[in-house]
Amino acid sequence: MRSITIHDLDPDLDQRILNVAREKGVSLNKTIKDLLRQAVGLSVGGVAVAPDHTADFEEFCGSWNQQETNAFLAAVSEDRKIDPEDWK
């Protein structure tokens, strides 16, 4: 992956980027990458824009309607118990 260096950054811009990074609680590097992604249209509101592949394998796997989804979630929620001993 390519790295870049930006020379002679305006002090105002530098401070604003630092403030954004602090506000979000993320690194300066991640903040700059997120801002660049937004600037070139690869993210909207901080969320990456990617092609939707949800239906790509539907013909092989099938899909559930909302009623089937709700029934499944209700069934697994009832039986799901986490034993703290398993996480020691």
C-alpha cells in the first residue's frame, strides 16, 4: 500500500485535522484516510461506500422473509446462554 507525505500543511488545516481526530478518538492517520475517502466519494457520513453483494449468492443459499428471520432470532435468543467459565 502506498504512503504519502504532505509538505507545508496550513496551520489552520493541521489544527482542524488534529481536532477531528481528538473528537472522534481515533489516530491522526485514520482521520486523514477517512477525510480523503469522503473527499473522493468513497464514504458517506464516515461510512464506507461499497458495492452491495447481499444478493450475489441468494440463488445458491436462498433467503428468509421477515417472518422467518424473526422466528429464527427468537429461537436462538431463548437458547443462547453464555457461561463465564468458558472465557477464562
